[in-house]
Amino acid sequence: MFNNPGAEEKKMFSFGIPTLDEILGGGVPAGSNVLIEDEIGAEADPFVLQFLAEGLKAGEYGYIFSTEHPYDYYNEMMTGIGVNPEMLEATGRLKFIDAFSNPFGYTDFKTEHQHTVLNLGQPREINETIRRSFLHVQNQQVLKRGIVLSLSSIIYASEESKKIIFSFLQNRLAANKREGAVTVFTLHQDAHDPILVRALEHNCDVTIRVAKSKAKAERPTTEVKVINVKGKPELTGEPIQFEFISGKIIPYYEEEMF
């Protein structure tokens, strides 16, 4: 339970990936917006879902705000890393917010999920839906982490006004600070204007980039680099190579030692 609002700066939310958590100084501080950038051909979703699963395994609450995949996609991936999404949904600790099935409200399609967003261009609707999904614990101080996959879809829906996307980020940050929570956003970094990407980075507390590895290796690897941690420039450094084995994220050089 999160019983001391004044202690939120001391609470760290870990990824459960020892090498990455060590680089981050123990994890991500409570009250943060975290941006995880990827490029075509690189898999960022396993890192994001690992972050969410780590909290759920520890008894925390969490949500998935999805604009890019149906529920079954997350169900399969999270089951592979030792989490039972259906059971967690049934107990109210995990909420799936469907912004994928009908993101612009153009059809009469009805989702089977309780919480939906029908207009990605309205940050107020998104934030209100997230808030409503946790009304059952509104009077309780619980640890909570959420993931938004992806921020790119919201940007595409908000092309006429960049103020919408920054309003959304600011509202999530304010909610995080108030609740001692963390929100992780994915962004398709190579699909956007570099100036916009830089502006988004400045509006997040932590930025991590996931890219296709350029290093020579016997098996496919993914390159992860901490780009920025606000107030702690010393935490940025050289990229690390990871690979995915049986649902686990393993540093390539460590696995090679066995």
C-alpha cells in the first residue's frame, strides 16, 4: 500500500530486468512519465509488458491502454512471463482499456471490454476512462503502474493540434504525482518528426530507446539504451544487447557465459 504521499519520490518501480534496473539506479521513480522509443524491426513491447508484470506480481494494480493490439495479444505475452491477465482482471487489479477495436467511433462495433475509448483525439476522454477504470479503489492508496501502447496512435489522431498530445502527457504526469504511480508510453520514434520526438522526451522523466542491434551476434539481439533520466545525467550510457528466450529478457553477454 502507498501510505505516505510525501515518500513518493523514494519509491522505485523496477522492470524486473536486473541489468536495466541497475542502469536506472534501481528502477523508475514514482510519479514519472516514462517514454520507451522503438524503431521498425525492434521489439519494445516485451520490455513494457515486463514492467507491468513486475508490479502485478508484487501485488500492485495496473492498466493496459491499447491502441495497436487486441486483448489476446497481451494475454498471450503476459501469460508467457508468468502473469494470468484474466484472473487479475477478475479481481480488479488489472484493467484493459480498448482503444483498438474502434478508435475513431466510425463503426457500430461493440467491444467485449468494459472500458473503451472511441476518440483518440480527445485526451480528456482517455484520462477520464483511465480514472473510471479504478473507481473501485479510488479511496485506497494503492501502488499502480500503467502502460500506453502507443503514444504514436494518439499523435496520429491529433495531427491538427500538437497541444492535445502534450495536454495528455501533462494530465498523466499530474495523476502520477498525485497517486504515486508511473505511466509508460511507447513511441514509434522513427515515424515522427525528430523535433516532436525531442519535445516529447523533454516532457518525460525517463527515456529509453529500443533499436535493432548493430552488433554481430549468433542470434538476433535488441539494443536498449537509456537516453535520459531527469536530474541524473550520469545514468545514461552505452547500449546493452538483450535477447528473448522462453519469454525472458536476457542480456546477451550474460547468456553467452553459460
